[in-house]
Amino acid sequence: MDAELEASTRAELERLELLLLNPAVRRNREQVSGLLAQDFVEFGSSGRVWTREETLELLATETYAPPAVEGLECRMIAADAALVTYRAVRRDATGVQKTTLRSSIWTRTSGNWQMRFHQGTRMS
């Protein structure tokens, strides 16, 4: 992949990853459905495993304050597959900072990127 194309791909994946942190997007089942692959699975920071359907149901009704995103990186792992990693930082009601390491695998099919896997791991 040439450097310019790789930069545009990285920018697109960053945009899509951040879209999934936007509360208005998260509540829009149709929009999220387009971003998650049919076989999507998430290993949540709680230890729970979430299917695509469970994720769509949860996001449609959740109350969500997006975290700050730090250190977002994108690595191409194949021509049509990428790994996105970052730290999600938020403060709870008592002001205690909680940080979660996040990783997502995105694949491109028919020109469209979709998230196939996501994992959150608590740091603090």
C-alpha cells in the first residue's frame, strides 16, 4: 500500500472509530449496523462477551458520555484489515479517572470498512 493511500485509510479508520464513540451515532441502530460486521463480537472491559445484536440493542438505549481518546494508532495488518488501538479515559461520578485500553479489528469488504472485533481492558 503506498504511503498516501495508507494515510487516507488510517484517517478513515480513525473517523469511523470515533463515530462509534459519538452518543448520537451510538443510538442510531441503522448507522451502527453499517459499521459493525455481521459476525462482530466484543470482549467488554467487564469481561462480558457481546454479540452484534446485543451491542445494537444496548447502544440504542444507553446513556453515554464519550471518553477522551488518547494515543489512537492504526496499523494495517493486511491489505483489507487494520488494527486500531487507543486509550479511553473518563472520570466517574466521584472524579476518579478510569482508563481502558481499546483495540478494534476493522476489515474492508466491497470498499466499506466494518468493525469485526473490539476489546476493552481496564487499566485503572
